[in-house]
Amino acid sequence: MSVTEAPDRTPSPSTHTAFLEVHDLSVHFPTEDGLVKAVDGISFAVERGETLGIVGESGSGKSVTSQAIMGLHKGSRARVSGQILFEGRDLVRIREEEMRLLRGKQIAMIFQDPLSALHPYYTVGNQIVEAYRVHNDVSKQAAKKRTIEMLDRVGIPNPDSRFSDYPHQFSGGMRQRAMIAMALVCDPHLLIADEPTTALDVTVQAQILELMKDLQREFDSAIILITHDLGVVAETCDNVVVMYGGQCVEYGGVDDIFYKPEMPYTWGLLTSMPRMDRTRTERLNPISGQPPSLINVPSGCVFNPRCAYREHVPGDACVTDHPDLLEVVPQHAVRCHIDPDVRRRIWSEQIRPSL
Amino acid sequence: MTTIQSADGVAPIHPAADDPDALLAVNDLKVHFPIRRGIFFKRQVGAVKAVDGVSFSVRPGETLGLVGESGCGKTTTGRAITRLIDPTSGSIRFEGQEVARLGRSQMRPLRRQMQMIFQDPYSSLNPRHPIGTIVGAPFRIQGVEPEGGVKKAVQTLLERVGLNPEHYNRYPHEFSGGQRQRIGLARALALQPKLIVCDEPVSALDVSVQAQVVNLMEDLQDEFHLAYVFVAHDLSVVRHIADRVAVMYLGHVMELTDRDVLYTEPMHPYTHALMSAVPVPDPAKENRRERILLKGDLPSPINPPSGCVFHTRCAKYREVLSDAEKERCRGEVPVLETKRPGHFVACHYPEARQDIALAEDAGVEGETVA
Ligand SMILES: Nc1ncnc2c1ncn2[C@@H]1O[C@H](COP(=O)(O)OP(=O)(O)O)[C@@H](O)[C@H]1O
Ligand SMILES: Nc1ncnc2c1ncn2[C@@H]1O[C@H](COP(=O)(O)OP(=O)(O)O)[C@@H](O)[C@H]1O
Ligand code: SF4
Ligand SMILES: [Mg+2]
Ligand SMILES: [Mg+2]
């Protein structure tokens, strides 16, 4: 690999290890067209009771990151490197059998499309019973009781009778709830939610996000929430990873990301979205161009072909040198060559007033 | 109410459709899809009331936003206006001419004036044709010979929507989602229509690309004096692009008014719920917002609730109204009425609320983490 041997500046406190720590994770796929660098050196940490948001446009590597944490690339052609430290173990290195014991029990996942998790030929209830019994040595009766409790807990009306329904008999929102019930039936400590509300109406999204928050309080779980919606991030997350072209380009607490962002891509996301909560602007301010190819990743800064602020960097560093993800203050890291003082000035003088 | 000569004879015209300057006036439009059963003889056993008495108008050069949850009838309304499907009843007037019951051949000259674009441009672009052929198709179908020839006209169009005219011979799969939407726009523009019905045109696009396409649509509107019926479920996008907005629920228009009025003082409890559910990209505002959660699922349009179709999920009904008032909600259909000038609301107990959309900058400064 190129210049990425920079020291790992993970925003992690040195005194203790976080509940989940991801260090310099890369996932590369060899393909006929070349090496797809779907995820390239991302780092973050999540504590129990906290929600980490991963935000970025489609193809930026969000799902591949979550699949890596779930160990879903094991046994495939994918080249996974870096560390995923979870309860004292490195998930990158453990074997598939060990991973299988964690999956569904300690770590669970929900998806955008519940039908990818629910089998059409089995009743919703029996699928949750099975998910429970894989990890818990209990009778069918006990598992059924637990399942009905869970269905009730996630807000499915008449859980006794809905237990025997098939997935297609549920509405979109109800299916999402059923999938959440299945993911949470074993009390996982870490829940990964990959665009859990993207296919839903905002009214149903509000219900589901509310439910996830309640459940998080109840079970003290850590949540990784993957989304492309900055509104959802503002509503639910404590910390945020902004991904672009497979890389983490900015990491910080939710207030830093929304009130003091420093990476031009984060600025671009904020200026391009129409907002309901601000004075209406005459024109939206898009980022020009298209997201990069992950096979021919731009040299230098991965964002440089679309960046409107390169003039603030002397010489052609943007095009030739890959910037490190550097902490500007504790817990806020930025991958950009512009001088931090200049970045702050651009944000407060140019960008913020235009939002 | 005035009356006009509609296709059914003399029908009352709803004030929301009563605009002498309207390019498009839709009055009491209904689209019911029959449900048929039976082995030898299919008989109708019911109907999906997808659109159930919708009225609105659109002026030349204006954008009317159509919002609401999925299944509320937005697409069906758009398809009925452009006559891709037949309305069950009601009137659709385009430049004063009744078009609701015109046949295919009678519609042909009007197709030049009214176009439609879709959420997934890919599914509406023939994958086996190069984009030059696709964008030029309207000329051939309508038998129009543009000045300088079809190829030149197509290249001008491609350039106008921000595509490279040299890519005339490329196929749809060679373009990204945003570029395909541009191709769809170029095709829709070919015959210089006066109205484009846009069905979720930017819903599938990433936010940075979405902004590019929204800006393009606004430029094209100014340049060609286009009117848009802009169907979307994203209320923030609609606030940006629309001049007026109709909020739909279960086949009905619940509220219809100017964009600025709707987003500062929405009156219908459904609009309140819908707007309060949109998460805004500001953590401090998110923390102090009241969210009006809707209970339960959308009822079926086959068997919609009595009285106000929204009463089964309405927070006001559930938490505020007296038993006598509730009875009215269950028993009497609220008509879409003028509650304030130009502000139509279909609710027995509407209430202008300024705390919902947060469309003001108030307080932001103070809350910013210093
Ligand atoms: N198994 C695979 N083989 C090759 N490329 C892949 C594979 N899975 C994902 N990719 C590529 O990795 C990139 C990141 O994908 P993904 O993580 O799904 O993005 P998103 O941020 O939209 O979730 C995309 O370019 C995608 O095409
Ligand atoms: N061809 C059809 N036959 C039967 N029902 C239909 C048909 N098209 C749409 N519907 C139903 O009509 C209602 C409105 O659909 P639609 O107009 O697509 O809503 P929206 O675009 O607001 O999501 C839905 O209940 C839908 O299932
Ligand atoms: S490093 Fe350079 S190209 Fe990249 S975002 Fe910063 S200024 Fe732009
Ligand atoms: Mg994804
Ligand atoms: Mg639709």
C-alpha cells in the first residue's frame, strides 16, 4: 500500500479499551477489473450505551465495514486487515466457528430490507424461536414465550396471533419491527443497523428510531447506525464517522460534526441538503462531479477531484499526498491538508452562514 | 362555488381547482382500481380507492408539490393527469380543455404538452437503445422534424441537461443514477412541454447528486417556463422546489397551500405528524423537538375509515378531542375547505401550529457549541 503507514491516530482514550475498537480496518476485494478498495484504513470506537453513526454516500464502504465486523467476509476472497477488538478478541483473526457463536448472540445486525433476514416460508414467530434456541438451551415453549414478549416489546399488536403469521402478512414497518425483535432476542451487546429505516416512510422511521433508542436504554447496548441521512445522524448518534471513497474523512462527536465540521466533504454534505429547519435558500449547493471509483482511487486526497477548497493548500499536496486522519482536538479527527485554523475560518465565515 | 361544464354534465367545481389562470385544473378526481373475483364470470367485489376526490390547480411555470406516505395515491394521481391510466371520475382540464375522457388518439397532440419522469430513470430507459435514440424518440413518435435534424436537436438537449453531447451513442447502463435522471429530463423536454409530472425524480439519488438535479430542474423551469407536479415523500426537498404543496393521505388531499405557509403554519394534524417526523440535521434542535408519533399502520384504501380517513391515527383525535367531537370525526367526512385565504384544510378541528417545522433560524446561534 501507499503512504498510509501513518501512525494510527485513532481517537481512542489511552487509559482503557473501548467496548468495540476498530483500528485501521481495510477490506479489499480482488476482482477481474482490479483491486476494489472498498474500505481503506478506517478506525473508530464505540462504548456500550452509545450510538456511532457511519454516514456517507452509496458505495462509500459503509455496508462492507459492517459486514467485516460481523465476520461475513471470512472464507471469501476479500482481504481484511487491521483490528476489530471486541470483548478482548480480535474479530479479524478469530475463526469462523468462533465468530458464529458471537453472531446473533453478542453481535446482531438489522438491514434495510427485512426480507433479506426473514425467510418467506417460515412463520415470523418460528424464525425468532429458532434464532433464540441457536444460542440458548431452552424448551420450545420457553422460546415461544420469549418470542411473544419480544414481539410485544417492539410494538407488534396482538403478538400471540401475529406469532404464526408469515413475513408477507406484515406491513413494511411491522417487518422491520419483527427483524429487530429477532436481532434482539438474545440480548446482544452490539447492534449493527445498516440503513434500518431507509426504505420506510418518515412517520414509520420515527417510530422505529424511537424504538431503537428505548431498547438501547433498556439493554445498554452499543449501536452502529449506518445511514446516508444526516438528519437521522443528528437525531440518534453520539459519535459520527464520515466515510468517503472507503475512507474515514472525518470523525467526531455529533456536535463537532454538525457545528464545527472541518472536512470539505462534510461541508459539501451539509450544503447540498435542502433543510426544513432553516430559512429557505434560493439554490442548493451541490458537490460537483461523481463519487470516485474504488479501483482507481484518486491519488492524494480521495476527495480532491471534487473539492472546491484546494486553493487553500500550498502546492499540489492535495493531488500527490494522502492526508492522515489527524486529531484536531481530542475525539475530533479530520483528513485534510488545509491548515486547521484556515479550515475553521472557512467554516465560520463562508459555509455556516450559507446553510 | 361556481359550476362548470364537466364531462359528467354540470358538476360543482372545488375552489382549489377554480383558477382562471390554471394550466392544469383537477377537480374531484377519483381513481378506483376494481377488485374482481369469480372463476367464469369476474364480478367486481370492491375497489382500491387509490385516489378519492382530489382537487388542485397548477399555473404555468408553477411547481405543485405532492407529498404523503407511500400508498397515499401520489403516483396514481400523476399517472391519471398524464392519462397513463383512466380516471374513474372527475375532471382534468389542461389549458381549459377537458382531457379526463379523451381516447388514446385524441390524447396524442396533448402528449407534447404533458410529460412524465420517474424515480428510477433506468426502468424507463430502454437498455438496448443508445441514449441518442431514447432522447430523440418523442420527435419520431410525434412525427416532428426539429430544425437542423433530430441528431442536432438531441445533442442540444443533452448539452442543456449537463451531459456530453458526444455520448449520443452510449447506452443507459454506462451512466450513473444522476446522469440517467438527466437523460430522462432531456427526453421529457424534447417537445417543449408546458407541464412535467415528476414522480420522485430525486428520491433514489445521493444528497450531493440530488442537489445537482434539483438545481438543473429549477434552471430548466425558468428557461422553458415549465410547470411541475413534483411528487415526493421528502418534505425538505419539496419545501425547496415547490411553490405550493398538497399533502395527501389515503387518496385525499388533507391540506393544500403556499409552501411558506405550509412550512411555517401547517394546520392539519396529519401535516403536523408528517413534518414532525422529518429528522433535521441539527442535534440541538432534534433534542428539543416534539415528535408526534403516528400509531399503527396505514389503513387499507379498499376499506378506508369512516368520516375523516385519518381519524384512526390522528393524535388530536386520540389525545385532545371530547367524545362529541370524536363522534363528528368518525361520522362526518371533512371537506377540503378554505380556512384562510388560499389555505385549504380537510379537518374538523384544524389548528395552525408554528412549532412544527422549525423553519426559522431562531435560537440556533445561541445553541451552537462555542
Ligand atoms: N463482494 C464484493 N466484491 C467486490 N466489490 C464489492 C463487494 N462488496 C462491495 N463491493 C464494492 O465496495 C464498495 C463499497 O460498497 P458498500 O460498502 O456496499 O457501500 P455503501 O456505503 O453503499 O454501503 C462498492 O463500490 C461496492 O461495489
Ligand atoms: N394498478 C393498481 N391496481 C390496484 N391497486 C393499485 C394499483 N396501482 C396502485 N394501487 C394502489 O393504490 C394505492 C395508491 O398507490 P400509489 O398511487 O402508487 O401511491 P404512492 O405513489 O403515493 O405511494 C395503493 O394502495 C396501491 O397499492
Ligand atoms: S485535503 Fe485537499 S482536496 Fe482533500 S479535502 Fe482537504 S483541501 Fe480538499
Ligand atoms: Mg450499504
Ligand atoms: Mg409512488
